[in-house]
Amino acid sequence: MMTIRVTLVVLAILAATAPQAQTSIYKNGWIDLNKNGKKDIYEDPAQPLEKRIDDLIAQMNLNEKTAQMATLYGYGRVLKDSLPVPGWKNEIWKDGIANIDEHLNGFVQWEKPTLKIDIVKDIPKHVWAMNEVQRFFIEQTRLGIPVDFTNEGIRGVEAYEATGFPTQLNMGMTWNKALVRKMGEITGKEARALGYTNVYAPILDVARDQRWGRLEEVYGEDPYLVAQLGIQMTKGMQENKVASTAKHFAVYSANKGAREGQARTDPQVSPREVHDILLYPFQQVMRHTDIMGVMSSYNDYDGVPVSGSSYWLIDMLRKKFGFKGYVVSDSEALEYLYTKHKTAAGLKEAVYQAFMAGMNVRTTFRPPDSIIIYLRELVQENLIPMDTIDSRVRDVLSVKFRLGLFDEPYVKDPAHSKAIVNSLAHQQVALQASRESIVLLKNKNNSLPLSKSYKKIAVIGPNATDAGYAHAHYGPLESASVNVLQGMQRRFGAANVLYAQGAALVDKSWPESEILPVEPDVAEQALIRKAVEAARQADVAVLVLGGNTKTAGENKSRTSLDLTGHQLLLAKEVKKTGKPVVVVFIGAQPITFNWIDKNIDGIIYAGYPGVKGGIAIADVLAGDYNPGGKLTLTFPRSVGQIPLNFPSKPNAQSDDGESAKIKGLLYPFGHGLSYTTFQYSGLTIQNHLKDQDKVVVTAKISNTGKYPGDEVVQLYTRDVISSVTTYEKNLRGFERVALKPGETKTVAFEVEGDDFKLWNRQMQHVIEPGEFKIMLGSSSEDIRLSGSFFYE
């Protein structure tokens, strides 16, 4: 009886505190958002977009306009309430808000447990809660301007449960445009089903330094690859009425010395490299899609902070690239104008600089009041013109209208949401992505796939049971995952798989041990002995080594690329048993595993393969799936060789004439082996630059081995003689081709004129007359066919 009374009291309180429903505003085919009893132009779905925006802006007062220029972080971050309460009528968002970020997605803070309340965990209840928050803005604000629910989503939408894909780096290693498009479609579909209308993806940064902690978040180190996959991800998400917000604009990933934390500033990059490498993906995505969002970065370039620069946010982004969405600031990017860059004397001046420069919405982990009040003061002091405010607000409203939020602001069918989010069909796509992303680095003496004669398999290493990479920030948090040990037990039978940890991921003195190595203590020696004993009892040892969330990620750049802790010692001791050994590397950063490369015959790089990673790795080891992934990062032999990346200028990375340093790479960009073999033949080059602004290249690819498999055919170009130095090889096409044994397919590429242009000595983007070389290959260093054409 007491339980029933308490429940009734709680329900009564909820009913009393909930906003009063304005059911009369919902008409047949439109919503009376301003509650005036008539259909205004902005409320009419039949009216043109620009007229609707004009009508709404004309009705907005200063408070309502400035409210559309800030983010309200969701429950557990800034919002103290998970659902609307009467007190919201006294908060600054009583006049509306641009967006609410990460509301009820389960993430609270780094290194803290996922928020596990019903309206986070239970999908129908979550949808109801998101609808109730939206209802506040539709029904309880004067003009009923809906909120844009933003969220993270670079490997599936960030939620308690959603389809968990491999990281962006692994997506890159699939080299599969259609598959990335499909992952974008699923991310968009699930985001919208959960109530999120804007996803902060894709990341269009181009990797420049192998020590960088955020390598897991990028597609790779080549701008063309990043651009092509970014186009597909954007198109896939936005097909489902979800805005794609690309990040981080601009020159973000060239941070000096790969430093993170507060040091993300002062990139040392030449102007041509800025255009050819770091801006290229943004320009291409904006050229080929109608992307609705961009996140401005918190670094400077050549002394000018990007988020306070009209050159970057207006001249480059809008006038040159044609961007028509709205710009949100990366966390603290506006505040850094005065706290770090010191171009502003205080927050008010930083607000002035950022919004005059072209920022639309300030987004950071602070209450929105902290900048909205300054915006209002700056207008009243005639420092920011009302036309500027109207322009910034227009961009935000345009996206909301294009998303259909003014006409259909709510998720209509929670049951449908529950049925599609992390559905079995979507999980199959995730598994496909995991499989396609795995790279076979070395396979001497056909040591892989594992021989069917092996009856006992020892799975050893700190990453055998650690799938933390599948549950980190920026993607699904609690979707069920399969680690490598579980995958091996499922495939080969638990009774046939022995397990030993062998070593912790890091030793007790790490990261100091990166420069002051320590010997293993008694407990660490015991772990190694148990692993050696497991290897002796088995027919083959599978070492699962590398890095994980402790050694890489945001704010986790490294000073070394060697294996952490006592992993290398573990590998050496297991090798001494004389048993066959293969190594599986988990981790986003390239590893300088020189001893292993020299002494172990079978090596796989699995990156961060997602929630299905353990299944995919077991499939590859067993030979049930033939690996076809290719590296999108250069693997150096030593951290001392950095910078070392693709593409590079003539002889810029040559070892010719060197006598006092290590030479060569471990593995080049584009490298990846297969259990079968492929033959290239029949290269044709048709030059149509003059009449059709393209060059058409075709070739035949044949599977000459015994296994069905995928080959990633890579097309590279070279401007042979030019007025300025250009890259030795420019990736300008790639296709993942599936072939049965004995099968031949013709692959065709159309390389558009822009991809033969350079920035000449006058910084004009032109095609210069002369010879152009075309190269087709299996990696950037394994060129199988080449030819050339002349442009006059």
C-alpha cells in the first residue's frame, strides 16, 4: 500500500510540474507555432524556404535571436534537469536555443560510467523524453522555434545502445565507398529514430603525425581518401534528415609535435600544404554535398585563431567553398580567444571577435547565458550590427527548416525506433565493416590462415580481452561487443582455446617508461611465465598486442611508437618456445614493431575493429574471411623518422646518402596483403581534359590465386615537370573489387580536371601543360601498371 501511495504522489508531482499541453496549436498539416490562431508564412510548409526564414526573423526580438546563437549542453553536462520543469520558464532558453548537445545519450564525463537511467537506456522512454524536451520549445516559447538536437557519432550515433561500427580509421582501411555510405545511412537513421537531428561527423582532418592520439578518429593521411569517404558519410547521414556537421575546420590535425590538451595550436604547415592536404577534404565535401554543419577548430594558423577569423569562416568557408549551413565552435574555441590565444582581453571581446568573424553558435560545456548576455549588450552598444545577428541566425534557422523540424518536430513512432536501432540487419553491416577493415601486413611462408592441423590455440596478450575501444566517447557506449578471446572461443571452441594475459597493456611506471624503461617485477614476470606455459601447451600462439584507450585517444598523444609495457618481452619469450606465432595488433597509432616484423611470419593490423571486432579477427585467422583492408597510415620504423607520411614531395623522405640513421619504412601507405594473388593488365588512358574535363583510366584485375578475395586498386598521378614542386604520387582514385578465383573484372576511373591542378608561383590553381604519369597499384609502393598522357 505504501508503494502505491508513493507512486501516486510521484505521478501527481510530475503532472503538476509538466508544461501545459498546447494541443490546439497542432493543425492539419501545420503547427501554429506562435499561437496566434493563423497560419503565418514561416508555419506554412508550402512556402519557399527563404520566405519562411524572412517571416520568422521579422517576428523575432533580440532575445530570441541571440538565443539561437548558443548551445545548451544536455543532462549531466550543463542541464540539471533531464525533462522540462517549470523553472525553465525563468532560464535563458525560455526564448529558445540553437541546439541541445548530447542530451540523454549516456555520456557524462571522460573516465566516468555511462549514465544508466531509463530515459537513457530504454529506447521508447528515451524517445518520449526527447519529444518532451522538444515540446517545451514548440509549446512553451513565444515563437515555437524547435531545437536542433546535436550529438556525436563518428562510429555510430553516441547513445546507450546503437549500432557500433569500427572507428573512422578502420572505415578508411576498408577503402570501400559504398560501405561507408551505408554506415552513414545507418548512423543517420538511428540518430533520427532516437531524436537526434544533427551528428558531429564525419571528421575531415587529415593525419599528419603518427604520435597523435586522435588518429582513430580520422580516415587516414591522404586528403583524397578522406574527401571521398567524407562525401559518402555525409550523403548517407543527410539522406535521413539528419544534419552532418564536419570537423574540425581548419588546419586542426597538424598540431605541433602531435601535442594535445592545451597545446593544440600553432600548426607548422606551408600555405600550399594547407590547401592541398588539410583544406582539400572540406572543399570536396562541400562541392559534392549540401552538408549542413561545420565545427570551427580551436587552433590558430600563422598567428590568427581560426574561430576568430573571417578569412576562414566567411571568405574561405562560405564564399570560396559555398558552405550554406551553420558553424558551431569546438569546445572552448571561442573562450580560447582570450584564455589561450590572447587576441581578446576578455569573454565579451571574444564573443565580438567570434561572431563578427562568422561563427553561428557557441558550443562548449558552459551555460549559454555566459555568451548570450554579451551578444545582447554588444548589439545594444552598436558594436555588432543587427544585420550581422540576422545573418548568423538565418543560417541556423535554415538548417532547422531543411531538417523539417518546424513541420515534424517529434519522433512519431517509438516502437519503430526500438525495432531499427542496433537491429540485426544493421549489426551485419557493422560486422562487414569490421572484416573489411582488417589489414594483413605480413604472411611469410603462408603462416595464415591458421592450419587446420592446429588443435590447441593459445590466445595471449593484454588486448585479447580488452574491447574498451568499442565503448569509448563519440560512438555507442554500451552496445554488446565481442573481444578477440571471445571471438576465438566461438570460432574454434572454448575447449580448444587457452588464454593467458601475458602482460598488462602498460607497466607501472608508464608513461615514464617510454624514456626510462624498467625491468618487469615479480608479478609481471609471473604473467609472462604463464603465457609461455600456455604457448607450450598449444599448437600455435596468437599474440594480441598493441594499444588501447589507455594509450591513445583524445589528449593521449605519445612520445614513442614502441609497444608499451612489457609486450615486446612477452613476444620474445613466447617466440622462444619454438611454437608457431602470429601477432594481431589492436590500436589506432602505427607501432614500431621492428623485432616482431623481423621474427614473426604472420602479422595482422586490426586497428579498432568495433563491437564485432573479435568475430572479424577470428574469421580472418581461421580463413573464413580473406582480408582485403589496406593501410591508410604510413608505418615508420622509428619515431625518430617522423614526419614521415603520404603524400610527400620529391626526395623529401628519401634515405639516399644517409649513413647514420635507420632507413626505409615498416609498411607504406596503401599496403595490405591477401590470401590470394592478383594480376593487373590492360591499362588504357583516355585524355579528355580539353573537351570533358576528365581523364578516363581502365585496367583489368584478375584473381590468380585459390581464394576469393578483394583487391583495392589504387590510382596515383604525377605531374612530371611543373613550375613548383608537387607530390611524387597523388592518390586520385580507388576501388575495392571482389573477385572469385580465376575471375577478371575491368576497373574504370574518371579523374576530373581539378585533380591535375597545382598552385603555381602566383598561387593560382591551374593545370599546367606537360606530361602526367598515371600509376595503378596494390599500394603506394607496389605499382603494377603505369603510363602517361600529355596536356597542351
